Amino acid sequence: MSARMKKWRERLKKVEQLAEALHRSPVIPRYRPRLWPRQPSSVWRLFPRQSTAIGFAHTCKEPVHVFALEKEKAPQGQRIFLVTSYSELWHYYRTYPKSLMHCYEVIPEGAVCKLYFDLEFHKPSNREADGKKMVSTLIQYVCQKLKEVYEVECSATNILNLDSSTDDKFSQHLIFNLQNAAFKDNVHVGAFIHAILQPVLDGRDEGGSTQTKRQKHDETDLNFVHVKSKEGHRVLFVDLGVYTKNRNFRLYKSSKVGKNAAFSLADDDKFISQPNKGVSTEESVFLASLVCNVSFTGQRILTWEVRDAEAVRTTRGQSQRGLPSDAGSRSGCLTSPHREVDDFVLTVVRKDAIQGSIRRWNYFAVEQLLVYDIANYRWCANVGRFHKSNNIMIVVDLKEEVWYQKCHDPECRNFRSLSYPLPQEICITYIMMLDDEDQAYTMDEAGNIEPGRAPKTAPGDQESGDAWGGGAEEDREFSDCLDDFELNGGEIPDEVLLGCVEDFQRQ
């Protein structure tokens, strides 16, 4: 028997032994959390970098989102990023409270979102402060401004009030669940809040210096937002630093790492949840607490474009029912976070000497839709001609990697054109190339999150690839054996096969 044939026999024997071991002790199915019948398929991936997690989320066909996790005993500030669906997270959020108790929603750059507040102050430095009264007054004031600026009706029953206060610190989150209205993104939310608080921002002086009578008069109705810091400086109890791109915003029922104060419903919460069929009241509260849980259908998009933060009494915001509605992006230009998609849309609306342009865009993270409001191009596939006055929309579905046309014309309000594929070179699945080290964490059935020993493995995977081979050298030998096998007519001699069976039976 040749040396190569001997190698073949040894490899065949090894495969048979592994097959027999698998038969005796089957490998459990790969860990794929399922919420049947509500969610037949699922995604549960952990990444060490936020940018990679966001990129991966864009490649998923499922409606997934990015969350940040803090781990006990991890270096300060280090976070792991989880990609999964809302329902999937809620299911395991309750199952593994120890692993998921420090969880944050990642508010994607440019995503349509709810109006929200982070309120806090140091209690020992503000013993006279009545937190409940301050929050109630703030809610009344913001609802008044929403009505004045956008003609949006709002009351305490639309506002989820979450509390994680301690003896040392007052801490609450307010999430406004407006009826069919949301903001273009959290930067526009921040601009609106800055504008309505401008009287106190102009007069704020952390050194405590004297203000003019005019400033005092302007601040009369807003003095309730003033508190003192630990150092005794005059500050606001509204945190204005939570309106930045890809902001991590702590979730309902989560606490900060090293702390025991998790967000729960405040004693004075008046929010009225309306659970969908099959959704518990508690889960409906969780869904209402998610800042980016906003769908495209029927939404009125609110914007704030004032560069100089003038007072609300002299400047009004812009809005448009159900459609994109600002005069540009958060930086004043017309580019979305997906510049290559913007360029493609421009090729669609610039034909036959007609120079269409992008007037506005909005990004809906829930459906992964980029919605472009087009100017100077009115071709409508529904009527087969150009509209005389009403413009059109181009909707790009990043998840399905297609685009289609919708229309502003009242007669075409419910029209949607056929879907057309996006060019491959601008598709996220084509652009996004995940490196092996990106899947650096795994979560087992007990909810333990640990650095992954092998890239892209899931809890429950027991056998490594090494068990099935001996590396590059052995692969070359196997290839040589296969060449000999093919040269000999593609048949293994009977004596070799019988010998392998006898050896296996003697094991």
C-alpha cells in the first residue's frame, strides 16, 4: 500500500470516528434565540466596536437595532454593542437581567426620533428643590411650546416618565410619544430644546453674577429649571449634552454599571400605554421608552433650523405631515449619512436636461428607510407624466436594497411605484466586509457574555474546525490522495475499504 493511500485510509478512519462520536453525543443546535410564533427568525450579534455593529445592522434583512452593554468589572467606559430586534431584546432582557442590566439604546445618526429629556440634579446641593413639581412644570411648558410652534397637541398622558433617583441624585428621563409626529433626528431635538430654553441660557451665569432686569424678566417663567451643581454653580437640571449623533441612552429597567438604581416608572408618571395585540403592558412601556421606535407611515416630521437660537416667540419651526420636512441636514447641507445613496438618487432625478435635486431627507431607523423629498423633478409613475406643481419622493429601502417612488399629490397619496434594485456598489451588504475579529464576544445559554475564543461562533457550538483536519500540511496530503484516487479511475480497492471497516469495528 502506497504512503498516500495510507494517508487516505487514516483520514477516512478519522472521519468515521468523528461521525460515530457525533451520533452518540449530538452537537446541540447552534444558539438561535427564537420567539415563535411572533418572531420566526432572529439576530443576536455582539461587537466590540459601535461602528461595526451599526454597519452590520444595516446588512440585516430583519428589523434590528443597535444597543450598548456595560459589563461589571470591565474597564471604565468600555461597552459591547449588541445587534438584535426590539422583541428579541425584550425577551432576553427579562431572562438575563444580570448580563443585560446595563443596557443603552444607540440613537443612530440622522434617525427620526422622539422628543426626549435627561433630567438630573444633586439633591444635597438643592434641598429646597421639588423634583416632581419641576418635572410637571417642564412638561406643561414644553407641551405649550409644541402647540405654539408646531400645532402639535401633547399632554402628560403622551409622555413616559422614568425615574432612577437615589438619595444623592435626582434622575429622570422623559420620552414624548406624540401622536403621528416625531423629530427629524436628535440634533433637531436638541436645537428645539435649546431654543425654548434660550431665555435662561442667555442669562445663565455659573459664577452667580448679577443679571440685567430684562434678563430677569425673560427668565421669570423658567426659573424652575435652575439648580446648583455640587460645586455650587448655577446650572440647568436639563442635560443639554444628550443630543449628539449615535448617542447611548439608558434603557427602561437598566442601571449604570456599579449602580443599583434602574429606570422604572416614576411615581407621578401619567403615560397611557396602548399595547398592541400580543404585547404585554410592561413590554409596551419598554417599546414606548425607545427613542427611535418611530415608523415612517403617517408621521409628521418636526424640524428646527434656527442657527442663532432665537427665542421661540419670534421664530417658528418647520414641519410637514407624513413626509420629510427640513431645509437641509443637521449641518445645513443636503447630504444624509449615506452619501453614496444621495449621489445615486441624484442620478435618478437628473434626466433629459431636467436637474432635479434633493430638497430634504429623513432616515427612519425602524424600517431602515431613507426618504428623499425631491425638488424640480415631478415625474410620477402613477399618472405617467410630470405633475404640474406637486413634487415626488424617492424612498430607498436600505434593508431590501431597493428604491421606489411615492408622491406628494393628493390623488397619488397612497401610490407606490414598483421597486427597483439599488446598484450593487452602493448596497450595504456589498460595502460592509466584516473582519473575523469583529465578532469578539459570545453569549451562552446562561446569559454570560465573554470574549469569543473563535470568531463568529455562537453559544452552543461545540466542535471547532480543527477537529476535522490537521491544518495546511494535512490538507495538501489529502489533496494528493484525492489526485491518486481520481487517477486510479475513481475507485477505492475493496481490500482497503474492508480493512477500514474491520479497524473501525475493533475500536
